[in-house]
Amino acid sequence: MANRAPRGVRFLSATVQNNGPDRCMVEVEILAPNQTCRASAEGGCDEAAQLHSAALATNAALAILGHAVELDDVAAVNILGDWCVAARVIAQHEGERRKLMGFCVAGNDVLKATVLAVLNATNRFLEIG
């Protein structure tokens, strides 16, 4: 296996909390060199709304690190028989604005997959992974 630098930004956690009738808050925690970033977003409680909130919370955590990322869309999709999360974001870095796509197999944790899909979309462009 080739030696490579450790990832600059890593997933730590993604949790959901019910805040009342059809209101849930997703909190995301990521680790950057020498800094843990937590951010949250509130929305509905169905799966699509939780994916959206998780993506927004990930973008907010990236913003704490100084990265400008906007959510364009996020969805759970079946690709080749596996449920995956696809995230489309718009990021700005060093004067360039670019639409980016990221994917992650969902397994049994769609919130984690959502965070990883956003990081998959942004890591190379933002030079964080």
C-alpha cells in the first residue's frame, strides 16, 4: 500500500434529535487538523429531510474551517443494487466556483453516508482530503 498523507478532514459523528412534531435536528462533527467542528441543521424528520439537514450541517462545519460550500441537492439513490447517498454541492476555492458531486454507499447509516458524500464531493477541490 502506498504511503499517503492522512486526510485533512475526517468524519467523527452524525446524530439526529427529535425536536417536536415533524422537527428534527441533525448534528455533524468533523475533525480537521487541530480542530473539531460541530454544526447542526434543523428540518423535517423523514429520511429525505434528514439527508438535507445532514448535508447542510456538514456545509456549516466546513464553513467553520473557512470553506464556502452550498448545498445544491442530496438524495438517496439505488446504484447497481446498493443504496447510496449522492450529494451535489457548489464550492468556492481560490476564486474558482465549481459544482461538485459526491457519493457514498449508505449501508445502515444514511446520516454518516451523507456527511461522507459531501466530503467526497469537496475534499480534492478544497484541498482537504
